[in-house]
Amino acid sequence: MDAKRAFVWAGKYFALTSLFAVVGFALIAVGGYYGLQEGFAAYESTESYTSSLAAGAPGFVVALVGLVVYRLGKAWAFFKTLTAATEEEVGETFDTEHVKSDIVAVLDDRLSDMQHDLQSVNRELRDLKTEDDEF
């Protein structure tokens, strides 16, 4: 793969991971902010850790979803760009028409050699037959 196409695929990977990072970190920030706000508000009113954790749990779940979005998005972007780049490179490297023409050329050469060998054997047989006829 030439450097230009490698750079293009690296750019696509960077763009996809950046998109998932922005979405994931936004969810983490919103969830963390909401969870802390609700947790502190519940703690100020009840002074109970369990009630503050229960009040902040939905926000922390959103933050956890943001982390999952980031990690899965990063893995998906890697898989998508790597397989697409590999398919593109292999598709150009292994051109089926070129492979077929190479195989046909080799077979044609072998058949030509076999035909030449058969003609030589026929000539030798004819020569032997003419020698037998002379005796």
C-alpha cells in the first residue's frame, strides 16, 4: 500500500475514533455532572450516603454508557478501517483475471511441450518402422 492511501485510511480511523470519543466523553461528562449534582443534593437533605448514591446512580449509569460507547466505538473503528484497507489492497494485488491469464499461459506452454514430445515420439516410431520394413 502506498503512503497516500495509508494516510487516507489512518485519517478515516482517526475521524471515527474522534467521533466516538466526543460522544463517549460527552456522555461521561453529562452523566458524571448529573450524578454528582443529584448525589450532593440528596446528601445535603438526608445526610445519608446510601440515599445520595441511589440519587446519583442514573447519572453514573449514563457515564458508564459513555465509557462503553467510547471503547466499543474505538474497537469498531479499528475493525472497520483495517478490514476495508486490507480488502482494498488484496483486491488490487490479486486480480483474478491476471491470475487466470497466468494459469492459461503456463498450461499453454505445457501443452506445447507435450505436443512437441509426441511429435518426436511419432517420428522415432516411424523411423523404427521404416527400419523394420527394410529388413
